[in-house]
Amino acid sequence: MTQPLLIEHDDGVDRVTLNRPENLNALDPSLIDALNAYFESLQRNRSTRVVVLKGAGASFCAGLDLKHAMARRAGQREPPGVTESLDSQRRIADIVMLMRRCPQPIIALVQGAAAGGGQMNCAFIKLGLGGCDIGTSYFLPRLVGVSVASELILTGRFIHAERALAVGLVSEVVEEGQLDAAAAPYVEAMMTASPVGLRLSKECLNMSVDAGSIEAVIAMEDRNQVLCRRSEEFSEASGPFSKSESRSISTDNKKGPPRIEISGDAI
């Protein structure tokens, strides 16, 4: 049986692929369960530092697999009750919360269709449901502002790549087939950071969005910096820098006081 989710562990980087290309990687129960299980496993995972998420085939994710849902309901004499419906809804929403809660940064390589649960259009409102689902009313206003978020949520319009880039919803737009190459510098930069520094930075970014004051944010940042300085990774990273820096100190008193040069710039 084909696995709905492929996971490749690559020296600290997990390359995760939604693997239902014949269904545009739409979310059926097997894929929903696999995503929940995977992102739940990351919560205490110290070996995985960065996650790269993509879809197999031509599309990233077409949202909920409506064909599967309709076929399932066709075999039922009565529609599902409130409790069953709420459980199904929450299983999908849990994926989003687990992705946000896990300490690893997630880089999404989005190609082709990305709808509903794939999050490049709020398709729910076109299906007789509300436009706010699995966190869209929380994330979109914070990412693109209330005006653009209201447009997308209330109309269900697709946002195309160029506009997504212009409003800050994506980081880059590249040619087809270049997604992996475009992601490589991001992965490399994150893997260069200390593991604890990377994890605390994601945590701080997420919490700062809802912080009550700049004082609360700075208190959290101060705590994180102290924790990072006490880590082994900081000692290992700062050692070579300190040695390099010390070699750049001029001690020629005839030319005035010592100066420190870093990367060729006098400070």
C-alpha cells in the first residue's frame, strides 16, 4: 500500500512529501492521521532541526478530499452527528496547531493547487461553509493585513503567486522545477544556527505575535539570549569568532589606539 506521507531524514533535515498525487494530495483520513502523527512526533524530537514540506506531483495540496468524504457519507443512512463532525473537524485543525507548536521551522515548497487545507485560498466559503477555518482568521490578518485577509476569506478567491509575494504571504516565487534549489539557502542558513537558538527563535516569534506589550516581548528575548549563551553550541560557535576577532586587533601604538576590524570594516 502506498504511504500517504513520505519522510526522508537527512542529517537534521526532514523532507516530508504529501504523497497522494493522483488526488492532488487532498486530505483524506489516512493523510490526516499521518500528518498528525508526524508533527506530534516532532514536539520532543531533538534530531530534526528543520522540516521541508512539499507535495508529490503537480500540486501541493487541494484541501479536503471531498470525493472521499461524499463517498463515505453516501453509505450512511443518517448524516454524522455533531460530536462526530466536531471530531473530524478538530483532527484537521490539530495539524495546523501541531505545526505551529513544534519547535522546528517549516519551509513549504508550494506548487500548483493549494486550496482549503493547502491554504492558498479559503475555498470553504464556496462550499456553503464559513470562510474561517483551521486558523485562517487568525493567521491571514497577521500575515497580510485585515484588508487582504477579509477579501480572501469573504470571497474565497485564489491568490496567485505574484500577488502572494507582493503581500508577504510567500518568501519567493521561482520557476517550475526550481523549488528545491530555492529552498536550499534557507535550509543551509537555519542549519548553521545553533539548535537551541533556532528553536527558541521560532517560539519567540510565535508568542510575540500575541504579546501584550513590548516589555513582555523583550523579557522573553532576554531570557532566550541568556539560555543560548549558556548552551554548548554558543561556546563552540563563539570560540572561532573570538580568535579571529582578536587577530584583527592592531597594537601599533604609533598609529593611534587599537582598533577592531571585522569583515574588513573598522569599528
